[in-house]
Amino acid sequence: MPMSKTVQELNRELADKLAEDGRNNPHHVYAGKFVGIANGQVVVVADNLNEMVSRLRQVEPNPTRTFGVEVGRDYSVVEEIWKVS
Amino acid sequence: MPRAVWPVSRGRPIIEVVLSVAPGGRPVPRQLIADTGAGTLPSGIELLLDEQDCLTCGGTPMQPIVLGGAYVGSYPTYAIQVGIPALAFNQPVIVVGLPTPPTGFDGIACFRFLNRFIYGNFGKSTEFGLEL
């Protein structure tokens, strides 16, 4: 019998799906938006990070039960950080 | 225009940001290497910090990101409230959570973050600063 998923897993799965859908469809309804997820559901759609964080915190004060994604951003792009010796 | 300057540390330009530790909001200063070569302007990331700082500050988890170079692989990111009091700057930014920050520093300020401001030594070779 499969174990039930945690809130973090549900949030992450939904964020992955939104990110993938946004990558494949530039006209996605959330394209270019910051989407806030809480307890496995989309609860905030914002134009910028500041607005998303603020409204998400009002809906769910516990950050471990939340997740955010910028729909349309390609998260597979490698960001280079030079070595600090 | 307001300006914040810091002395070069270990031969490197640095900036100092203030994090708010949840839930009381106690300010915690962090010294970051100012690295215009870290990340790009279109990249979503602005700072790299110890992941423990990200968690202690009650950061909102965001999609993980892939790094190359000094740090290789997938790393978690968080939206964290970051302040620079001298500039009256206080906003959430996207921060990469590192298992180990660079030796001697608390993290790295990437090009995208530095480029929010006018940055440079403002004519003093032993300082680095930001100006709004």
C-alpha cells in the first residue's frame, strides 16, 4: 500500500508540473507569473516575487508548507559560479 | 544618493547584507563576496548562502537550480528577505542554499543582485560599495 505524500512532496510535484508546462507553452495562463503553492494547491498568482512572498505568507504562515515557482523560467539552465580559492 | 561601502576582505570585494531570523525578526549580518562573475543578469539567482541560513530565516522554498563551476549540481533555492539598511533596501530575493559557503565568507552576491545598484570602489582601491 503506497504511503501518503507529504505536503512538501505535493507542493514540489505541482511546482514541477507548472514549471514544465510553462517551459513547453509560452502562452501558459501563468507564464511570467510567480506562483505560490501551499498545502498542495495554487493559492497565489503574482506579478513579482515580493508580492508572491507577502501574499503566500498571509495564506500559510508556515514556510515549510509552501513553495514558489516562476512559471516560464527554464530551471535546467546551468548557472556558472566561478571558483573562489 | 545613499551609498554603503565596506573594506575589501581577504583581498576580495565584499558587501554586507542583513537577514531577518524568523519569527522574531532578529537581524543577522552576513558578509558576502561581491562577484559579478557569478550567475547572469537573466538568471533568477541573486545570492548564495549557507542553506542553514535560508531555513533559519524562514525562506520560502522555490524551484531548485543547476549550478556549474565552483558548485556543481542541483541546489535548493529560497525566497528570503534581504536588507541593506544604509540603502533602505529590504526585499525578498532568490537565494541558493549551499551546504558549504566559500571559506572565510558567508556566501556570494551574484551579478543580478549587485546590478540592482551602482557598484564599484568609488575611487578607493581598498573599498567596495553599492549606491542607489
